[in-house]
Amino acid sequence: MRCEQERSIAREAASGVDQLAANTIPLDEMMTCHHHTPMDQRRIQLRRAKQRQRERDRAAGFVLYQTKLPLHLARRLKAGLNNPGFRELFSKFLETELVDISDFPQLKQLCWNLRTEFLTRADAFSIYERNWRFIDQRALEPNERNFIDELVEELGSGMVNA
């Protein structure tokens, strides 16, 4: 049977309260509870260490993101993430290939009905092309004009089919 301290931890964990932030039961108090076997004490110690690790990760700006991938891609991604050079290349790829809609005012207006903050370059070009008649070309900022020119050269073979 669990002692009152452990039940309190379980209740707060189930309710979503962050044990580390709440700091309700000091680790040394939990470790000295006479109801805990050495195995229980080790389990509690490991759980608290994991909570502290998650808190450090959050403070450093890291998040856990799970996604389903085909096995062959998951294996490659796992292998690549162990290589620091891969992380840099992957980051550059995401920065290049995914466009932040809020960086381009005209694109942002065209995407008023989308619930995403990023688009692929191909999707951005497609939206510009389909909605060219709604773009106020006089109001285009230089960075957005340059971006459109890049997309036209890269994806439109030098032409916008508007």
C-alpha cells in the first residue's frame, strides 16, 4: 500500500500539476518514508531526476515532438540526429524550405483562412500564383518582392501563371 506522500504525488501528477514547480514534497522526505522499499525509493529518485531533466530541457528551449514516420525514414533520422553536422543541415533545410507566413504581409493576407504559421516554398508559390489578382504590387515590401522573384525563378521557370 502506498504511503500518503506517494499518493499525493500520484494525485498531482494525474491532475497535471508539475511536481518540480510545485515542490510540494522534498525528495529527502519521500526517501525516508518507512513504507518504501529500496526499489520504491530508487523509482522515486529516478522519477524526480527525470522531472528535473524535463525542466532543464524546457528552460533551454527544447520540446519533445513525436511523429509517425515510415521505418526506413525513422532509422535514418535517428542516425542523423546523433551527428551534430546533420542537425545543422536539417535546421538549414527547415529554414529554407518552410516559409514563415508572418514574414510576408501580402502572403499573410492571402493565407487569412489557414491555421498554420509555415508553408513550403511550393505551397507559397502556388498561393501567390492562384491569388495574384489580389496582391497589391505597389504595397509589396522589398523582401517579399525578392522572395516572390526567387520562387518564380525556382518553381515557375521564370514566369507567374496568373
